[in-house]
Amino acid sequence: MISRNNNRAMSRLTRLSLFVVCLMASLGLPVPPGWCDTDTATHESDHLADEDIPVLEPVHVHGLRLNTDQQRGPVPTYTPWPTMPPSLQGQTIDDWMKVRILVSKTAETTVVVLEPAKNRQLNMAGLQTLQQWEFDPQMQGDDFVDGALTVRIHFRTPEP
């Protein structure tokens, strides 16, 4: 409790002394020596200090998996959502389909329907959208390999 009060008092004193120094400088009064001689926190001086720091070229360490997401499976880069077919607008729908997307090491995709939706139009809408999806291929170490992932799409309209 005592140290908290001391910290508050020091904080108030620091703010007050900073205010007084700024007020003195703005009025043209002499400021205590060493308080405002140099401003080392400017943006320009920060950049000048960086010139002395050597920057290493990017390095790839073999055996160190830097891209852990691609080690587990293909990584989606573009995934648009399917739209409800116009002929089914206004109807109550609760249906789903399950597909397997095969992604080659050249990032080409093949969509395989594992469990189709009950409605043929929903299957067509889902397939049309899934064929637009793009992926970064799966990796094993430093090499691209064929991969696959399973996706379940749930078509549902809000209850009226």
C-alpha cells in the first residue's frame, strides 16, 4: 500500500516536472541543464540508428518446418460460398452434402461427392462453387505432395 502511494506520488511529480519544463521552454525561460539538450526519440534518429544494424538475408533451414499448416494438408486460398439456387428461394431447406477435394502437387483440384444432398439442385450449386476453390498444395518437408481434405456443406434457410 505504501509503495503504491509512493508510485502515484512519483508519477504526479514526474508529470508536474515535465509540465513545468515544457511551460518554461515555451515561455523562453532557461531550462535546467541536461533536460532538453537533445531529443534522441525522434523518428529520424531511430532510422539513423538502424543503419548500423546488419540485416541477414532470409535463410531456409532444412528439417525445420516453417509452414506447418501446409504439412497437415492443402491450404485453401480462395473459398467462395455456394449460393441458393433461384428456384429454391423462399422454401424451407435443411440439407447437406459431403465432398472430398483432392489437391495435386501442382494445385489442381478434383471434387468427389461422398454423400450427396437430397436435392439435385443443391448438389449442382455446391459442385459449381467447390470447383472454383483454390489451394496451396500439401507439403512433405520441402516437397509438394498430393493431398486431400473433406468438406461438409450445410444448406439451411432461416425458419419463417
